[in-house]
Amino acid sequence: MVTRRRAWWVDACLVSFACWLFQSVGVEYSARFFHHAYPTGEASLVHAHAGLLLGVALLGGDRRVLAAAFFTSFLHWWWRARLEAPTESYAVGFAVAMVLQWRWTEWCARWAGGPFRGAHRLRVSGMFRYAAVGLFLFPTGWTLLSAIVGWTHGDSLVTVANASVQLWLAKHVGVGVVTLPFLLLWTDDRLRRAPRGRWVAVVTWLCVSVLAAHVLQAWPSSQWVEMVYDYRALAGVLLGIAMLLWRVEYSMPLLTSTHLVLLHGLTDQAGQAASPPQVVGLLAHLVECNFMVLILAVLFLLNRERKHRYHHLRAMCRHDAISGLDNAHALREAWRTSPTKPAALGFLLLDQVERVLGSYGWRAQSQLLREIGREMVPLARPYHMGGGQFVLLPLGNEAAGTRAGDMEEILRRLQGFVFQWHGVQLRVTPYLGVAPCDRTGMQSLDECLANACDAALRAREAGEHNPLSCDAGASAKPDTQARRHRLVAAAEALACVHAGRVELYVQPIVALAGQTMAGFQGEVLCRLRTAHGRLLFPSDFIADLEAGGHASELDIAVIECLFQWLRAHPLAVPGIARLGINLSGKSVASASFRARFAELLRQAPLPHAALCFELTETAVISSQEPVLRLFHDLRARGCSLSLDDFGSGMQNFERLRLVPVDSLKIDGQFVRNMQSQSRDLEIVRAAIAVADAHGLATVAEYVESASLAEQLRGMGVKWGQGYHFGRPEPIASRLLPQHVAPAAPVS
């Protein structure tokens, strides 16, 4: 047995006392096997102490406990046998046999799958091994050792055979009566978590078994005993129901007591078993009783393993495998079963978590999240929602002031938290949103989560390093509505792109000074048509698609739509001098976009010299390496390049030396107001000076009046684009010759 808190001799005394009690348990009968009377006249169908000794060996632990129990059994035998005055050599031989039986018991325990302790328990898959060793091999070894002792001291062959059969049956039954119930009691998960309750259950089982044995011994010829044996099949069914419904501390005493009743029902048959066929019949009945107990134990183990798998799966469903914390399912269950709702709910966002995964692997991210969880556990109940997102519930029924203090302390701890991984120090940036919980029900949880998450998102956007409440600021609710609107708009725009509902418009670009180009020069603009027929303008979807990572899909759709239209209208191609096409910086950074883009260029229906691709200055700076590779490739193909919205992201003009562009498009937000705002005028002058210094042509956007166009011409701007020169028009209206009817829109 496993003994951690008590000295070994305490367990040895307890086990020895239990063995002494079980040695008083007997199912006596007049043994006349092979027509030869048993030497002492009366024998017992059960040696319960042998079953207990095997059970103790199967549990493992300190070997001295089992040795002390065997020594106590020898003393008990010697005390009873001294009245018969055994010879000294016989006592010595019995002592040697007892030592060998001790070692045999330990070997059988290992062969049966022991020791059963900790996570290693008796299972259904090991029951055949246990039955073969415990019910057959174990009693056979004991019987052979005892037979050798009797044979070497002059007992006749019939006497040895009679004693051996009696002993084998008693050991076989003893294992069936005691070992399995004892193992199932001692290894029960619920009792193992409460050691005192386990000892109470085992002592109760021991007392009930001994008491039942003595009661049955006092009234051996009761009619109800015979009735129980005759209806043993029905008794087995009732015991099976008890195995499924009752706790182990109730079902095991009932199982042992019923087994003893069945054995007492066999005493008459055992007393009449004289010939070998009668002995075989008695053996069959005893094996039947033991196997009924074995089947009931298997039923109990199946039920226990089913419950264990259920609780294991339930725990897996409630816990996040990466962080080891409770997950969203556990949050909903805790919210549903909590008698009182918390005063507030926190939503924590951690930046850089995905980068830890990408840079150092899954193990590093898992360890990071586990350590962060340990930082929060003393102050709140964290629930990991995935992706470095946590929901925080206050501990207990805390006041609002205490709750706010705990949330601030959590944020302060995480801001100072340093994650060590293989000698590298890493930090994460936490953002915390807090929402009050003023209603009950699962709908209230969803609303609180939405409000707290929205507050956390606003905290991240604003760089707020303190907990942000969802009701902080008058603009909280409008921001939430705007975010929801953008989410819906992005989904609608993406659906339009996937369905091919892209409509192309063009806006002319006119020369302000110098020679003009023969043919149309302008910029291709995109509109999306919803399923309900509503037209979406770029301001409705561009920013949302870029934020969602779908800008490359839009760019490819625009280029495919343009090339398909030009193939369908070859008469429009000769009249095109140059078409400007916008590309997103996030598109250029995508390898799949670059591959598809190169394939489309190889099949372009328009000369490459008539194509001008525009990228914003911010995109060039944020994705410099991919942009440079793409720009050099486009220049090699003969395409023109333009830097769009120049002036809105003037981080470093020196980078223009590295970017092979042909023109700069001055951001229209400065051009539009340059006649009324001196600051905007100076920015436009600076942009023109930078373009002149690098030998680049300039294009002014948002030219909306003749006076503005004249002023820009005087400042040296080469090209102008805006409502003054022409509004965006459908591509067919602008590029097709007037005598050619426009074809159906390209889907």
C-alpha cells in the first residue's frame, strides 16, 4: 500500500489486524474429498485473508507492510496449531513455505498488472490478466507449496490431495470474495481525493464483511440462504444495478456480503463432495460464483471508466489546450450556474502573441499564455478565448471599487511582465476593456462581452494603458455602431468582389503644360454593385477591405475586369494613351498576388507602355523590399510607375532615390485647399520641388476650378486630375467610339 504520511509500521499493524479478522471468517463444511476425511474434520470454503494479502500486494508500496502481514498470519497459524503439537520440522517447513508464499504473492501481483496506484489502475482491459493470475495461478502456487510441506513430512497421498483441493478452493474463493472489492474501494478516484473517507469506507467494508460472515456462520441452515442461492441469477441482476447506481462504499459491502451468502448456500454440496465428479461439480459452482463477481466488477469498471471519460472530455471541453485555462464553454457554464452575477466583466487583448508563435513556435506561445494566466489568477478568473484574448471575471462578490482596483493591478502586472524563452526576453502589450454587468441571462453575457471587447479595441486603437470602460466617453456607442457598420460593409464588398460585381469608371488626367499625349489618359476607378443594386464607392469599402486583408482580391478583380473589357472591345484599345491602375501596398507584399499579377500582365490586351501602376507613398515605405522588386520588374516590362497620394506620408524623401517611379501624384487633400490654406500651399510647393529634384513628373489631384489649374500650371505641375477636367464616367461611355454600341457589362 502507498504510505506517504504514516510510518510503514502503522500500515503494517492495520493490515495485520485486518488479516487476523479475516482469518476468523469461515464458511465451514465437512470436507470428505476422495472419500477421505479432512484431518481437522471441518474445513472452510474461503480463506479471506489470502485475498486481502494479494490485494495489498497489488497496491504496491512498502514491502515491509506485506511481510509483516504474512508474519502475523504465520503467528496466527502457529497459535491454532500448537494444540495439535506439530513437530519442530513441520513448523519450520511451514515457516519456509510462508516466506515463499510471500514472494509468490509479490510475483503474482506483478504478473496481474500491479502495482495499481496513481494513474495506473485496474481497468477492464486488464481483467483477463487479473482473473488468470489471481483466480488460478495464485491459489495454485499456494497449494503446491503447502502440498510439498505435507508430502515431505510423511502425509499420505490421499491426505495431501484432500488438503490441496480444499486449500485451492479456499484461496480461489478468498481472492474472489476480498481482492476485487478491496481494490475497487482503495483505487476509487473520489475516495482517493479524501484519504480519511477512504479509510472509513475500507473499515466499514471490513466490518460489514466480518459481521455478515459471523451471522451466516451462526445460522448456517437458514432457508433464505438457500433461496438466495437458487435465485442467484436474479441476485446478480440486482447487484449489477447496484454497481451502476450506488457509490463504491455502498456497493462493495453489498457485493462481499452477497458472495458470502452464496458460499453458505454451497456448504451442503461441499460436504457431500467425495468422488472426483462431485468435486468437479463443486468446483464449477464455486468458479461460477467467482465469475459472477468478476462480471459485476467488470460492469463496475466499465461504468467507472465511462464516467472517467465523460469527466475527462468535459474537462477538455472546458479548458483551453494551449493556455491550460478555462475557455469560452466554461465561461458560459460559470455564468449560467452562478447564483449572483459579477459587477463587471473585463476583456483583455494581448498584442505580439501571434508573433511569438511565428518567431519561436507553439511551445513558446503556450508557455507565454500559461505564465500570463498565472499572473492573473490571484486577482480574477481568466478565461482564454483564443488568440491572446481573455475574459476576466472578478473573484467572488466584490464591490465596484475593489473590482476596478484588481483590473488595474492585472494590467499593471502584465505591463511589467517579462517572458523568458531560451535566454530571450519578450514583452506583450495588454489592452483591457471593462463592461458593467447589470442584467442576468446568457444574452446579458453576450452584451457584456461585446461591450468589453469594443472597449478593449478602442483602448488598442488609442494606445490606452489603463482599463477603459465601455461607458467612458460620449463617443463610445457611436464608435461601436460605426465599427459594426464597417464590418457589414466589408463583408458586403467582399461578396461583390467574389461575385464579379465590379464596375469600372475612368477619370481623365489632362496636361497643364507642355505637349499632350495622343489618346485618352486617365485613371481607372472601381465601383461595386451590391446584390440589391446599390452602388458602392471606394470610400465605402477600400479601407475595410485593406483592414481585413482582402485588398489583393480587389486589385486582381479590377485588373481582370479591365483586361476582359478591353478584349471584348478591341476598338477602344487604339484610343488609349495611358491608364492608371491603383495597387494596394498589402497586395504587393503578397506572393500569390505577384504571381497572378505577372500572369495577367503576360496576357494583357493593352501595350505595357500604356499601363501606369500607382502605389501610395505609405505603401512604398511599409513594404519597401516587395515594392522595389515589383517596380523593377514593371519597368523592365515597359510599364510606367507613379507614387500616389504623395505628401500624406512624408517620412523620408531620400527613399525616392531607391524607388524607380516616373511621376508623383500630389495628395488631393493639400491641392484642394491650397488657395485658402498657406500650409497646404507650402506642402504642394515642397512636393513639386522634390519631384523636380528627382526628375519626376507631377500630377495634381482634386483640381476643381480653372483658377486652381492655372495656379498649379504656374507652379510647374505637369498634369491635373479633378472635376474641373472631368468627373468619373463608366469606362464604356468614355473609351468607346461614339458610333460603337457598348457591349454588355463584363461579369
